[in-house]
Amino acid sequence: MADHTPAVHVRMPRPMWEAYSRVCKRLGVERAEDLLGHVRRQIEQHGDDADRADLAAAEQELAQRRARKGGRPRKAGPGPAGTAGGG
């Protein structure tokens, strides 16, 4: 298992990303979690046994990471010195 979850870059037109960001904000969901949900559904619906096994391993890895870190708290908004989540 790697030391961190790697960042993955997705290319799309900026206006599309900005519109998606606003929609997620209105829905009260984080963009990353919304995208992960889409990826999970695609694997579950269209993946083969190996794909589903990789998904299960990835879900276990995420659960272990979050358990070690005490879970990932939702951002509460701007905190001290303009930092998101206040800490």
C-alpha cells in the first residue's frame, strides 16, 4: 500500500469544471467523493471479476486509511488565516 492516495488529474474545459463545482456545492457533496461514486458505479456495472476485485481492494485500502486517520472530517468552511476547514 502506498503512503498516500495519489492525485489523479482529469482534463476538462474550465467552465465545465466550474459548473460541476457549483452543482456539487448545491448538492452538499465533495467533488472527489462524487467522482469516486461514479467510478464505483461504472466498475460495478461494466467491470469484470478482476475489475471488481481491484475495486474491493481499493475500498479496503480507503477504509484502512480513514480508520488510521480517524476518518476524514468534512470541511467546515474558512478557518483561521483563510484556511479551509479551520485545521
